[in-house]
Amino acid sequence: MNSKYTPLFESFNLGKELEVKNRLVMAPMTNFSSNPDGTVSDAEVNYYERRSSGVSMVITACTYVTANGKGFHGEFGGDKDELIPSLSRLASAIKAKGAKAILQIFHGGREVPPELVNGDVVSASNIPSEGEGKAVPRPLSEKEIESIILDFGETTRRAIEAGFDGVEIHGANGYLLQQFFSPHSNRREDKWGGSLEKRLTFPLAVVDEVKKAVAEHAKGPFIVGYRFSPEEPETPGITMDDTLALIDGLVTKDLDYLHVSLMDFWSKARRGAEVDRPRIEIIKERIGDQVPIIGVGSIYTADDAIKALQSGVPLIALGREIIIDPEWVQKVEQGREAEIVTKINKDNQQQLDIPDPLWQAIIHSPGWFPGIG
Ligand SMILES: Cc1cc2nc3c(=O)[nH]c(=O)nc-3n(C[C@H](O)[C@H](O)[C@H](O)COP(=O)(O)O)c2cc1C
């Protein structure tokens, strides 16, 4: 290995008792390839096995905790006990290749395709997301909110029973947790909305419920991470200042990591706090050493990764890159970083073990993956 990359391969203590072998993580990525009954498919398991040998942790695609939170066609489920064997198959496949297996748990809220939920699209309030033809969601009742919070706990229990090493609470990318935190989608005036503080109630209650499930069911160390998106473009919408308030709430919760969802690791704040500074720097400054951070976004080369690590963020996630080059980590480890592939090759689907639905999504979405113009 080129010695300048050795810091990427230093182990790291996550949580009190759990050590991960290096600083590289597979980012959570939906693959649209699970079976219609919510079980994981063979192609999906192969895809994960292929990508679990180098990284220290694999964060899975999101799984829905409640049936009407299913956000994607071909998403696997975590909402009932019958699915524990399926979850277990996924956890075992990842762990057998040497990575820690983290299940990303989620509810899609207003972003759920209506046909997946019999048209019953729900959210904090009846505000659709911006864009053509978006469904007008039905505001959740207080009873339903409480039931979804319990569902996050139940899915965590299933993750424990299935052998996962942890869960990541998906509070990012505009889905239900973020919808409750956002002044765009949350216009409630009960205890779940109104002030900034009240908009935090739901996400923090989910964290508490997940931690409770871990305390009750985990027999050893079990990771709990939280993923959030730092800003929303909409007005009203989450600002960097709001994000810092969310962070202040999250750092009190004894989480094992916070994962900052960005498409570009170095992207700058658009408003609030200090514009023109990379969001990750502002966030790192606020969190300090209270909770480890995972950073992500357009890390394509070994130099990109080491530069990101030098920002003080201890863990770096690879998303599209590890789809494009499943041996990304091993190549750096073996001094072959010059061989890393950074653009998708349209002839390589089979060679890359990419399931059909994911492949179709990639090649029909110009600009999403490098190499698809
Ligand atoms: C195919 C695909 C599916 C994704 N699905 C999820 C998901 O299920 N949960 C999530 O939090 N982020 C998801 N993301 C976002 C990634 O985790 C990541 O934040 C983003 O792709 C930027 O990182 P990258 O430049 O390394 O790809 C997805 C991204 C891609 C490309």
C-alpha cells in the first residue's frame, strides 16, 4: 500500500466496545431488487457479498418499518417477524465477508409511491413535496405517530434477532423523520410540530425507542447511528442553523455515529450559519468529539478519501463508487489505486454483480452515475 493511504486502514472504536477494521464504509443504497413479498433476493445478496470484503461496515439499503412506509418498488421489509429469516440472510452474507452489517431503518412518508400503499400516503401534514404530480399526504394522527415510533423499535429488535451489528436510523433525504423536522412538510400545531423544538420531537422519540429496543434485546454491543441531511432547498425548509439544533438534540442521545448525507462531501452551506463554508466543517465543529461522524459524497479516488479523512471526519462512506468498482477498497489496500474505475461501464453489469432493477435505474438516469451522460 502507498503509505499516504495507511490512515484509511487504521481501526476505529465505534461505540464503547466495537472496533471497526478501517475507515471505509459502504453507503446505504436502495437497489429496487428485493422480492415482492419483502424478502431479499438472490441477486441482491450476491451484490452485497461482492461489496462486503474491503469495507469495515456495510450500511444496507433502507428497509421499511411499517407497511405504509415502503418507499420503493423492490425494497425489502423489516416490518414483521416473518421477515427475520430474510434479514438474517442479508446480515450473514455481509458478515461472512468480514464487514459489520448495519440495517438502515426508515419510513418514506410523503415520498412513498401511492401504488405501494393503496393510495394512503402519509406525512406530518398535508403538504406535498415540491415537483409535478406529487401526492398530497394525509396527516398522521397522534396515535399513528406513536405506533410508527414503536415500529422503529420493533424493526430494531428484528435486526438484533437477525444478527445485524447495528441499525442506522434514516433521518435524511426527505423521508418521514426529516418531514417531521422540516418546516416545509411539518405544519402541525400539536406536540409534534410548530416550534423548532417541537419539530424535533418525532425524530428524537424514534431514537429513544430504538435505544430502548437495544437495551432490552441486544446481548452484546449493537451500533445505533443516525443519518441526516443538513439543508433543504425549499422555503420554508431546513437551514444549517436548524441542522445545528438537530445535532444538539442528537448528541445527547448516546448514539454511536452521526452520518451526514451529502452528494458532495465538500458542498457548501446555502444559507443560515456561515455560507461559503463546507457544511461538513460546520457540522464537525458543532459535534466536536462528542459522536463519531460518517461523511459521504463523490469520493471517487484514494486521494479524495484521504483528503476527506484529513478533515477530521473519522469514517468515509462510498456509495456510487463501490457500485462502479466493488474492489475499490482492496485496490487501495494492495497499492493498486491507479486501477480504480470511476465511471460505470455499460457492458459490465454481469461482471459487477449489479441486479437488473438497479442496473436499469442507473442506465436510465442521465447524470446520476459518472459514465451515464
Ligand atoms: C442507487 C442509490 C440508492 C440510494 N439509496 C439510499 C438509501 O436507501 N438510503 C440513504 O440514506 N441514501 C441512499 N442513497 C444516497 C447514498 O447513500 C449517498 O449518500 C449518495 O449517493 C452520495 O454518495 P456517493 O457520491 O458516494 O454516491 C442512494 C444513492 C444511490 C446512488
